[in-house]
Amino acid sequence: MNKSKLIDKIAANADISKAAAGRVIDAFIGSVTKSLQAGEEVALVSFGTFSVRERAQRTGRNPQTGKEITIAAGKVPSFRAGKALKDSVNREFR
């Protein structure tokens, strides 16, 4: 599902306009992004937790030349699914 389809579903389920649903999605993404930039976690009970993880410096290879390169340390966004989300996804396979 892409962003426009998500907006369509939210608009239909919440009985709001597509423009309003688009603003909600943009506000959600902006709020989560700013919180992660500030080093905060965003926990949505039963859905999951967005957080920032530290990634250590590591060695990789340039796929074109095969030459070893050093990949710098950095921060990466992370999402850990909550129990209710995991259970709802796995319910189909039981």
C-alpha cells in the first residue's frame, strides 16, 4: 500500500475528506520524525515503538570493484512491532 491508498482508507474509515486524511498522515510522519531527531521514542500501545538505534562503523565492499570500504557509524530509525500487531498478522497463519 502506498501513501495515497492509505489516505483513501483513512478517509473512508474515519468519514473525513481525503485532504484532511492527508494532513493527518503528514502531521503523524512529521511528529514521529521530529521526536526521533530529538532522541525520543514514540510508543503506540498495541501497535509498536519507533526508536533510533546506533549503528557501529563497519567494513563493506564496493559491489562494482570489490574493494573494501569503511562504512561510517550512524543512527538509523527502527520500528519494533507490538504484541497486538504481531498477533493480528500471525492470526492468518494459525
